Amino acid sequence: MAAAPRSGAQRGQTPAATTRTVLGQHLDSAKDALRRLYTQPLNSLMNLMVIAIALLMPALLFVGGQNVAQFGHSLDETHRISFYLHTDISPTQIETLQHDLSEHPLVAGVNFISARQAAEDFAQWSGLGDVIASMDNNPLPPSLVVQASDTRVETAIAIRDAFASREGIRLVTLDQAWIERLNSLLNLVDRVVIALILVLSLAVLFIVGNAIRTQFAAREAEVRVMTLIGATRHFIARPFLYSGAWQGLFGAVLAWLLLQALLLLLRAPAQTLLAYYGEQYHFIGLNGTGVAVLLMGGLLLGWAGAWLSVSRHLARFQ
């Protein structure tokens, strides 16, 4: 919105005095908008609750994502490729293969698992240690476990195809279907989150815009008089813009309070569930950055909704 022209009272003032005058006008408009919200507590509260519920959903999604992100390291298994080696492979061949794999640009890391270590690991997680110990020969081969640089299925396939035919490699395993399902699920979740944020942001714009439309209709006679005596559009729109900003900000505060209440209700059962997966997992709430984004987002959406509504109605007074 372009800067408003200086009024007759401002002409002849120093820049510092003009700045103080403009800031005073903005402060008066902000106070007036806040007072008008206070004089209609029921209507204001209803509008604020609707805005709060609309803002609550993205905040819940963010908190849910923060908690699920704790399990991100467990997804490492989904982009690992296992190269099973011949039992008679020499240590020199193993060292060469491991070096070549680690030098590949798509490989993030390589871990060698000997046949003995494979048998010990299998006995530990399967409970069949006695069966393995009773065998004359260890049936499990040595292997090289490769960590891909990302979770894309194309990356894992490229690594597999580059080394599958190398001498000393007996079998390559890759859970391609699981990787594809994981990527599809992550893409779907991202799209759903973005779509929901956009839809709920539009909802906040329309809610605030409708509230400002009602306020404008109630003050239409006052606006018409101000137009006739030469008031600028910026001066007329200012209290409505502050009203929208207040509504967006207070709606965001209410959304945060509702979120805190929900998290308090869910904290105990969620922490109990997370404890089954390990002591390192904890129930995470909305951090300081998230609170700041929520409050600022509510304020900006309220201001934008008011600006859209006021701009459309002021056009009738041109």
C-alpha cells in the first residue's frame, strides 16, 4: 500500500515531528480497534474461536511431525543395500570392494559384517543361538552393508547395478518396494500438510474479512462523512486493518492455548507409548520458533483479510 500523502497539519513539520505524528495516529487506531473488540465481547469471542480452531490444525500437524521425526534414524534401514559375499572371498577382495563402494558418489557409508558377527547378531535377535552353535560350519556369509546418500529408490538401484556383477559378490538385496512405499507416503503427507495449511489460511482470511465487512457496514455513515471531508483511504482503512490484525493475533493466542490443553491431555499416554521404543524418545510440544510462527502467521492473516475486505468496500466511495 503506497504511503499516504502528508496532511495539512503535517506540512511544515520536521521529519522527526511528522514521524511522531504518524506513529501517534497508528497507536490511536490500534487502541480504538482494540476498544471496539472489547465493547462486543460475545461476537469478538465467537470470531476468535473460529480463527483459533482454523489455526490449531496446522499447529497440531507441526507438533505431530516433530514427534514422528524422532524416529527418523530408524528409517535408515530403508535405504541400505546388502551385498552378500562368497564365503571363500579373500580379505584383499573385501578391502577392495569396501574401498570402491565407499568412493562411490551415491554412497554415504559402508559397513563390513563378518560371517562370525552375522552369526552372533542372528543368534541374539532370533533366539536360535544354540542351533547356530550346533552346526559344524557357519551358514551365514560375510556381507557389506551400504548406506545410500538418500532414500530415493533410484539411488539404491544405481548402487546395486554398479556393483552387482563384481567378483566376490554372491547376492544383493534391496527392499525396493518398501522404499517406493515410503517415498509415496512421505510425498502424500507433504502434499496434505501444504494443502491443509493453504485451505485453513484462506479460511482465516474469509473469517476476518467477513468480520471487517460487518464492522464497515456499521460504520458506513462515518466512513462516508470522512470521505467527504477529504480523509485518505489509508486513514479510513487504518482502524479496520488494526482490527483484523488484533483478531488474527488473539485467534493465534487462543489456538496456542487450545494446543497446550490438547498436549496436556495427550502427554501421559503419548509418553507411555514412546517409552516402549526407548528412553531417548520424549513427547515434544510446540517450541519457541513454532509459537512465534503461529502468532505472526495469525497476525499477518488477520491483517491481509482486513485489507482485502476494506479495499473492496472503499472502492465504492471513489
